[in-house]
Amino acid sequence: MTTPSLQQIVEGALFAAGGPLTLEQLQTLFPEQERPERSDLLEVIAVLSADYTGRGIEIAQVAGGWRVQVRALVAPWVGRLWDEKPARYSRALLETLALIAYRQPITRGEIEEIRGVAVTTQIVKTLSEREWIRVVGHRDVPGRPALFATTRKFLDYFGLRSLNDLPTLAELRDPAFLGDDLDLAAPNLPGPGLEQPPNPLPGA
């Protein structure tokens, strides 16, 4: 049997993974004595990215590593493969998520103080169920309220490598950026033949 090239192995792994893979995860696909160097993997990923230029899929780097994904340009058409409607989230939920992302770690009370309205339990539940936020500690004040921060899954979902890639606050203040009710279908659909986007969760 012909031995596949490093490029073929990496491409196959990224295609089949259903999520981002780190360089370390790619290295574990090989016996210890045959593991490629990180530089070799980065070179292969760069070659694959160039090969995908002009195609309907691309290799993107996010917080969790590298993944094969549908290009945003064709996502509206590809999204019709799934019958269920994409999740829709309220402005209140998105404002809460934005405050956690930009002010983390932050308590529920601090979010309510900034927004001037209560943060419903449903908002926290929805963000937690999507694994976009998590409790990272407790504020050392009476009641020891939970401190919330965003997760790697939050970064991966929105196609971000780090929090430094978040939109500027000026962009967030633009009324066109956060509408009254936004459609948040997965911006980067999984590769062909892989699992469909997450089931919609109730909005807040």
C-alpha cells in the first residue's frame, strides 16, 4: 500500500475532525518516532490554504487550532442543507455576551449595573449551554457572586483566534451591528460530510 503524504494526512484529519485541531493533536496522529515538526505541519497547512483559494471551502485558524470550513461567501446556500431554522438571539443576550467578552471576568450584577436592566436566568442558561461562557471564580464580596468569562468554544464559533480579534467598541455601538434580533447561524459551517450545525437553542 502506498504511504500517504504528510499533506494528505493533515488534509484528511482536518476534514474529518468536525472541529479545530491543534498542531499537537496533528502530531499525535503519528508514531512518536515519526512525528513531524511543528514547522513542517505549518508549511503543509499553508500549502493546503493556498490550494483552497477560490474554492467553496477554506482552512481557517481559530482559537482551538485549524479547521476546514465552508467559506462565508457560500454559507447561505450550504446552510439550506439543514431543515431546522438557525438559532436567533435577542439583543439582550448579545449585549450580555459582549459585556462578558470585553469586561471579563465580570459578575451578573456588574452586567446588570452597566446595562441598567436585569440579566434573566434564561440568558445565562443559553450562553452556558452553548458553552460560550463559564464560571472562572467568585468575586470576594458578600454573597461571592460568580465571575463569568468566555470560552475557547466562543472564539471558535465566531471564527476568532483570540479576544484581540473582537470587533472594536466603536463597531459595537453602530446600531447596524446589533439589530433588535440577530440571526446567528454558524458563520463557519462544518466541512462537507461532517456533522450539521448545533441545534437551535431558545432565544432570550
